[in-house]
Amino acid sequence: MPVIYQFPYDSPVRYLPLVYMLPYDVISRYPTLSKLPRSMGALNATPGWGKVILSQQFLNEIMDAVASLAFPHFGFGGWKEHYSGYSPVWRLSYALPLWAKGVEKVRGWGVQALFALPPDYEIPFCDPEDVRQVMKQVVEETIEEQGWGPILEVIRNMPCEEDFERWDTNVRKDFLRKWYHTRSKRVQTVSLEECMEDEDSRIHSLPDPKGDFTEQVESEDFCQRFKATLSQKDMAILELRVDGYTLEEIADRLGYKTHSAVVKRMEAIPKEGRLPLPQLQWAGAIR
């Protein structure tokens, strides 16, 4: 009759089989995991390893190692290290209990199988390609079982700046290109040429109306922050301009005597410290 080993459900012992599944190039990056004896007899005979397996360091290392194997199979570009902890996919890749359960289901490699090995059996390192295939199957089946498909589709279609590490990687460049291109399509622009000041405003004149104020805003967040710097009167002028009213019509609606009093904005804003001067080129898009 086979021996059934028992241990607390939340014990890191249940992740021990995953340690012995790690390829050499992965486990060698983790000081605690790489020092574990490669046989059950040596593990049991070595004082102190019981405490190590129950330690937070052991748990942190095995979580990170297995997450690095799981992440590539979610269908997102690059490696886990290209993403920040804000990324939902990064977090899903750390679902260690699910990976332990999946590996045991797919390969039968769990705590019972590990402890059933002969005490003097030296556990060899697994082939990296074999591990990759196992994790691919485990992640795909887990996504199906957990119903993560719709969640991943939303994340794929609505990526966020915070999801990516600030590294100069191809995956981040691709994100920035697609993200800003998509968002800029939703932004309407308007030219604020000729802006001059009237007697009630603190803004004087633009140095040169040839500057391009019709560039598209790359971030709706910036638009909101820019709006917050405007007076009620300035905001009314810009919103009417965006809606297509002529300068004469705006002057008439807001009670100005001539349209020249309507054509204002820019130069005093950086003087008052509201927005940095280089950002004023985006101020034409207020929507």
C-alpha cells in the first residue's frame, strides 16, 4: 500500500516538486533553490532544510521562478521582467497554487510522486523544452478552467502605461506606438493661432502664430490637467472653438466687443507656472 504524505495545505512543501522541475538555467538564478539537495534522502538528512522550505525566501524564489515559466504562455509579448507588478497578467503569472495543481494534473508530478522516489535517487535537471511544453499546456488549461479568457482579451485591448517597466525594450516600444496611436484618434484638435490679450485677461500674446497648435494630444490625462489650469472664461472660449464657432461668433456669445479680444491664451501660462512651456503646443486639443 502506497504511503500518503500529509502536510498543511498552505505549506510551501507542496511547491517542492516545482523546484525539481526547474531547468538548470532557471534554478541557478535563485540562491536558495539552487542549493537544495537533489535527492530526498539528502534533503531529509541535512539539518536546517525543513526550516528553509518553510521560509519566506523559499516561497518568494519559487513563485518568481515558476512565474517566469508561466508568463510567456499568456500570449503577451516579451518576458515577465518587461512588465511591472501593476500588470494584471504579471500578477496572474504568480498564481503558484494553480501551477502546482496543473503540473500534477498534466504530468502526475506532485508531492506524493516526489516523496515516493528512492531516497538515494539523484533527481536530474529537466529538459528546458520539455518544461516549456508542460507549462504551455498547464497555462492554457488553467486559463480555460478559470475563465480568464475574457479578462485577458480586455487587458490585451486596453493596455496601460503602468503595466510596463521603463526599459528600452521592443515590447514597450510596441506598446507606446500602438497605445498613443489608438488614443490620439479619439482626440479632436483646434488651432489657436493669433491669440492676443484683452483688458480683462492676464494673457498677452503669442510670439508667433506660425507655431503648430494642432498636434494631437497623446494623453487624455494631460487634457484634464490642462483644463484645470484655465479660468472659466478661457475654458468657455476654447470649448466654443472646439465646437466649430468662429472667433466673431465666440465674441458675440461671450460679450466681447471685437473678435480680437477672443484671440488669446498661451504666453502667460508658463509665466504663472501653470504648465511647462514645451507642453503648450498640446493646448489646442481640448475635448
